Amino acid sequence: MTWIGDNTALIWEQLREHLYLALVPMLLGLLISIPLGYVATRFSWLANPLVALGGVLYSLPSIALFIVLPAILGTQVLSSVNIIVALTIYAVSLLIRNVIDGLRSVPEDVLQAAVSVGYGTLRRVVTIDLPIAVPVIFAGLRVVTVANISMVSVGAIIGIGGLGELFTTGFQQDFLTPIVVGVVLSLALALVADILLVGLQRVLTPWARVISPVKEA
Amino acid sequence: MLQGFLDFISDPANWSGAEGIGNRILQHLGYTFLSLAIATLIALPIGLLIGHTRRGAFLAINTGNAARALPTLGLLTLVVLLIGIGQVPVIIALVVLGIPPIMASTYAGVSGVDRSTIDAARGMGMTGREILTKAEIPIALPLIISGLRSATLQIVSTATVAAYVALGGLGRYVIDGLSLRDFPQMLTGAVLVAVLAILLDLVFAAAARYAVSAGLTGRRRRNSDTGWSSSPTLRRLRRPGGHLAALEKGPR
């Protein structure tokens, strides 16, 4: 317990780094997979190869990707860019399927109604297609976020891993406390992130609540 | 850098002996299959039981979700510090990671079997055990295999990380290369483990295709075509929205 008191600053710093390394790839993944998914619904022959490619990329072990990326990108082996790019690749591989499924779940008559009242493509995608696809996209986003938060720790082996560095410290010093603190904080972070995403989804899809037993006044 | 990698991987000296690439691959596969087998022996019966009785679904779903949030390196270091260095604690950690995906997807597969199918099986006079082995398991097989597939990928990947806590296998190249600042050696380990993961994934994809009952996929079998695969009943079940349409989309 005294260890925790003596190292609060360090723990905070690693928690902050952990959050950064997990959330930036999640946002980048979303920013990449939405346009990519839209293109795949427009040119539907692209959808299956993209989903299949995502499956292959997602099967790559994270530690392998962290090490192969510097050879491809020309970055330093101990650069946090590798972690961010690797986790972004995982995020896109998983999200692309959900974005395609979500955009395809928009009913045809809704699309036609939008076009007939004069919506342009961009306005229709942003204000109609995407909101309707939110539940399906968020299902993927929750998996990506939780998986990313647990995967960041592996980076500690190559020296950049947020809370994962508590694991390597504890292991090297044969000392249990930092490891337990790291595991608990990592689980808590995943739980809080998941709850926030569920809340955000509720805010983004107010119509989903209308179906609740309480009728509107 | 790439040249160094090619030199390392093409040097016959690096392929032979106890620390050679061949032996490292065998070790890696050994850990993977041992852990997968133990995890399956534990998770499959529990998943089947929960799915068949439809009691305790809470357990199956929540362990699956919680396991996804568990940091693997944290689990490995924790188990090793608690039990001591060696292969046994690492295998225990790998088994712990393999259980949730197998249990969750077995449960999902079995509990997702249409109630009317089970009623029909019971109506034909099948006992609970027969319903499980002749109806529920064959229908749930695509999902069960997909659970084994995720468990395998998780274990292959974590077995690499486990080299950090003194396990053999392909992760040794990564960890030893890192401490020696020998990047070609690290890259060799990373590339080999990535190839291994993709190959195992393909094996499971193929298994999912061929292990599933021909009666469900409509895949023709030589000498045993009873005409069922072209029967009007099956065609009706396969219609979009029919009972089989969803299953035929495959495991994922």
C-alpha cells in the first residue's frame, strides 16, 4: 500500500499514457473505417475482400505487429507511433465490418425518401445513414475500445505500454503490488470506457428510447 | 535492416538445434495445442451445459466480456510471480485466456438453436442427451469452431508475449533480440509468429467449412445424396428469413 502512495505520480502518468495510446487509435480507426465502409457499400464488390483482409490483419499477434511496423514505416523500434498504428490497424479491421453492416441496415425507402426531398449525398450520409447505423457501429466500437485498452499493455515489452510498464516493473522486481494495481486500473479503464460508449450511444440515438414502455406525454 | 532479417532467416545455422527456428516453431505449437486442449476440456462442457439448460447465461456472457478487458501481460506476470517461473504457470495463464471465447461461443451456438427444432427432436422421442449430441451440437458447430478459432489466436499471440516470462517458442527471438538490440532476430520471430497465426486461422476456417453437417450447408456428398439437398422443404428453409438462411452465412 505504501508503494501506491509513493508512486501516485508515476501511476497517473502511466494511466494517462495508457488512455492516450488506446483512444487515439480508436478515433483514428473510426475516422478511417467510416469513409472506407461507405465506399464499400457503394462498390459492393469491395466489401467481402475488405472484411476478409480485416480478418487476416486482426489475427496478427500484437507483439509481432509492434515489431514488424518499424521495418515497414521506417520508425524507431521504441516509438509510440508503432503502437498507435498497430492498434489503428486492429480497430479498422474490426470496425470495417460493422460500418458496412450498419450502413446496409438503412432501409431502402428511407434512402429514397431522403433523396426525393432533396438531400445531397454528403448530407444524407452524415445526417441519415450514419445515425441509423450508430447501434451497429457502436457494437464494434465497444469491442475495439475494450480490446485496445487491454492490448496497449503488451507494448510495455518494447518499452511503451502505459499501465503495462507496471507489469514489467513488478516482474523485474519480483513485487506483486504494481502488477495488481496495473491489472485493476486497466480493467477499470475498460469498464469506464464501455459505460461511456453506452451512454454516448443513448445520446446519439434518442429515438431508440421512444420504444420504452413509458409513453411520451 | 531487411537485409539483416533475410540473412538471419536464410542462415541454416539458425534453423537447427534446440534453439533453432524449427524447434521454436514446434515448441510454440506445443504450448498452443496443450493450452487449447485443456481450455476446451474445461470450457466446452460448461458452455454446452449452460446452452442446453439455458441457465447461467449471465456467467457465459460476462466472463467473455471481462476476459477481453484482461491485460494478457498483467495476467502472465501475476501468475508467474504467484506460482513461480516455469512452463506450468504460463500454461495456466494461456488456459485462462482460452476458456472465455470457447465457453461464450459454445453457449451462444447451443442456446441459439431454434426452439421448434428442439421441440421436433423431442417429439421424435430423443432424450435430452440425444437432443444435445444429434441436434444442438451439430447446429452449433460453426459457432463452436469460431470460438476455438478466437481462443487459438489469443493463445498463439499470448504465447509469444510469454517469452518475456521465460517461456520458449517463437517469442524467444523477439525478447532475446530486444535485449541484444538485434533487430533482424526480433523481426524473424515476429514474422514467423504472424505467419503461424494466419496459417492456424486458415486451418480453422477450413474446419468450419468441412466439419459442419452437409444437411445444414447443403454441401453435396458423394454416394449419400438422398435427394434432401434439393428437396422443396430445404429450399423453403433456405429462403431469406428461413431457419437455415442465417446458419448458412457461416461462422462469422
